[in-house]
Amino acid sequence: PETITVQELANRMAERAPNVIKALMKMGVMATINQPIDADTAELVVEEFGHEVKRVSEADVLEGLGGSEDKPEDMVSRPPVVTVMGHVDHGKTSLLDALRATDVVAGEAGGITQHIGAYQVQMASGDKITFIDTPGHEAFTAMRSRGAKVTDIVVLVVAADDGIMPQTVEAIRHARAAEVPVVVAINKMDKPGADPNRVRQELLNHELVVEEMGGDVLTVEVSAKQRLNLEKLEEAILLQAEIQDLKANPEREAEGTVIEAKMEKGRGSVATVLIRRGTLKVGDIFVAGTEWGRVRAMIDDRGNRIEEAGPAYPVEILGFQGTPQAGDDFVVVDDEAKAREVAGYRQRKEREALAVKSARGTMEQMFAKI
Ligand code: GDP
Ligand code: MG
């Protein structure tokens, strides 16, 4: 059932909380400032103060906010989005750096690159792959816990001289839970102790049956250090992507996911957003989690200011009113009024949830003392 805390109710009426508590008392309801009260009681209080009652349901607020279906004929192939995972020191960062250097476009332009949390590589064939540039299981888990599914493929890095280690197993578990297929990069092939077949054998113990053993898991032997077989790894990723038939409608208002967000001196709140579908344009008004804004400028992973960004493209966005969180859903809306309404509604919801939690905490403390 819908509830509101005494404090929040007071805020919305621009009244002092003690006065609201007094009004409640007159009605025979004993409440503390952080206590949630039901909507019917709240309505009586609002009338008592001579305000007009306006109940807004969640459905009203969120109506028309993204999520609408695309027609099959509008769907166009899009690049895969890849996350690199694996045991510490097996070469995730090295591999991400090496893969980034395979980009033919950056190569031509002289290769000024920016760290914005994700980057896109264009291969000589013209095919593109988007890599999330924050390796590690935490980011992956944090995003998933916020309901975001950004990754199409996990590249599991396993050092050929070390084999499957605890965090490798953890990564396999994450990928499986998220139902994301795995491509295995057997790294450090340049090292004397490299034993790729042992890695393949060990993968079997974790229900990853590699192609060489009759399964469907692709493995590629690479060396991030010597930049060996990186194109082969990219081809394996594209093959895996082809099986998934990844498509999106670029001709609609944009939706995406926040990959990274921070407050920067002189720039305000900036966030990297990975577009899921549609095309984002400078000037668009958006909501991201509890925040909203208007796209003031967009910067890509090569440091270029751009006017538009389509599916699977990562862009840094300036123009946020506040700092969103990694994993937040990003949706373009019609106008500022809608953006404010949705963000405001979510902020209130968040405050209420926190208040309920702390009220519960206080109650538990009280009972613990008895
Ligand atoms: P991460 O913890 O998984 O991100 O691993 P790093 O990329 O930081 O690499 C850990 C160490 O392994 C560093 O000293 C790298 O230089 C080294 N390393 C990474 N890839 C290779 C490789 O292909 N060959 C060799 N010999 N060393 C590598
Ligand atoms: Mg690292």
C-alpha cells in the first residue's frame, strides 16, 4: 500500500513536521517524524491544513517513459557490448589497452583517447565492438543489481601459465547468472609456462565446454603484452555476436544505461552513457535514475565532441542536474516538466525508503533495549 513519512508529507505541504504530528495526534494517530503513514490518513491531514489533495500514482508519473516496442522492420544490426572479466593479474587491463589500440579510426587520427568507462573499436573490416573499460566483477554485479543488462558477451581472461583461479570461477558464475555467453581469452601465451590445453581442460570442470572438445565455447590464445592474436579474439567476439543477432532501432528517442558518473570541477555532473536503442542528440531532455538533465554536450571515447550517438555507442554527457549512479536507466523524455516530475517522484520514493529503513532501525534498537 502507498505510504508517506510524516517528514515528507510536511515537506510537500511546506508545513513544519511538529505541526503535522500535532494534527495527527488530534486524529488519534501517534506518529514520529520518520514514520510512514498510509495514504488515507495523509489525505485527511492535507485537508486539515486546507491544502488540495492530489494523489499521483506511479503509473501516472512513469507513463510513456521508454520501454515501448520497436517494429521488427525498424531493427538494425548493432555492435556487441563486451565486458572483460577474470582473475586478478591475468591481464584484464592489459588486454583492454591492447584491444583499444587495434582501433583503425583512432590509429588514423593519431590516437588521442579518453577514459570514459567504455570505448568502441572499429576493425579493418568496418565491424565495431564496444568494450566496457572498467574490468572487474564489482561493476558488473553493481549494474546487474540495479537491473541493468548492458553486456552481450563476457570475455573471460585466463592466464595460460596460471589456469583457472578463484576469481575466474566467480566470473563464470556471474556470466552464467546473467545468461551472457563467454568467449575465453587464454592470455600470456608468450610466457614459458603457458599451457593452453590445461586451461581448456580446467574449463570443463566448470561446465564450459570449449569448441576443441565438442562444445560451443570459443577460446583464443592471445598475448596482451606482445599484441598477439587480438584480431582473432575480435573475430571470435563478432562470431558470438552474430549468433545472438544483436539489433536495435536507431530511429527513436534514446534509451541507455549509465556506465560511470562523477562530479567534475568546472564541468558539473558528467556521466558516460551507453546507448541501448534510439539516437541521442544534443539538446535532448532526459531522466537517469533520480536525476534529469538536458544534453549540453556529448564527447566520445576519442575526445571528439559529437552531435548524435546511436545504439551501443558510449558517450560522455554534460548537462546533468545531479550525479546519477552506475547502472541507472537513461531515458529521453518529451519535455522538462516530465523530466522534473519523474526525477522528483523517484527522489521522494528514495527518501521515503530510506526513512522507513531508519525508522525500522530505531524501532529495532528500542526493542533491543527492552
Ligand atoms: P589485471 O589485474 O587482470 O588487470 O591484470 P594486468 O593487465 O594488470 O596485468 C597483470 C600483470 O601481467 C602485469 O604485470 C602485466 O604486464 C602482465 N601481463 C598482462 N598480459 C600479459 C601477457 O600477455 N604476457 C605477459 N608476459 N605478461 C602480461
Ligand atoms: Mg586491472
